[in-house]
Amino acid sequence: MNYEQLLNQAYEKVKVTRECCRFEIPRVSGHHEGTKTIITNFAQIASGIRRPQGHLLKFISKELASLGEISGDRIILSRKLASKMINEKIERYVNTFVLCSKCKKPDTELQEEGAKLFLKCLACGERKEVHRI
């Protein structure tokens, strides 16, 4: 057998998919204490999406109309909230401040230039202005 025949035989044996699932948004875990909601894996969520905890907390607090404070690896929100609602807000944050609008990859970083904030994609080079929180 020559090289091309061997290569074709190998391609037939291997399933090739284009789907990429390397980026997954971590789901919140926590509990309620009285009227407060405590998210115990907040630090894990922030590091999973590679964003500063303060920036993510500011977004969540504003979206949920609830004061929040960081306490170690967790946050404490001032009202009772469903985890489904918090997960939706984190997904919205990821779509706005993490995923590239052009190639949809999570390989991005936030860059400040004066009073403006930009989302720069390290994969395709796209640069887009995003609103400040």
C-alpha cells in the first residue's frame, strides 16, 4: 500500500467532528440563608470564564438588582434568588464580555483604553467595544 491508500484507510476508521465543546460555563451552586443567597462556587465560575470576580459581581448585582459582596471564594447576595435566574445572568455576561462576536471563541480579554472598554479576541483578532458596567 502506498501513503495515500493508508491515509484514506485511516480516515475511514476515525470519526472526525467539527463540534468543539472545550468551553463550558460553570453552573452556580449555593444555598439560601434567611433572605440571602450564597453562591459557594463563585471563584470557580470567575476563573472558569477567566474574568475578575469584581467585574462579574458588579454585572450580576446590577442585573439582579441585588447588593452582593465577595466573601472568600463565595458571594453573598442580599435577596433570595433562584439559581436558574443567576445562571441566566452569568450566561448573558459570558455572551457579552467573554465570547468573541465574530468567531464565538472564549479566547478573549478585556482591554481598557481611557474611558472605553474593548473585548479583544486572541484567536481571530476581532476587537469590539463593550459597555462599561
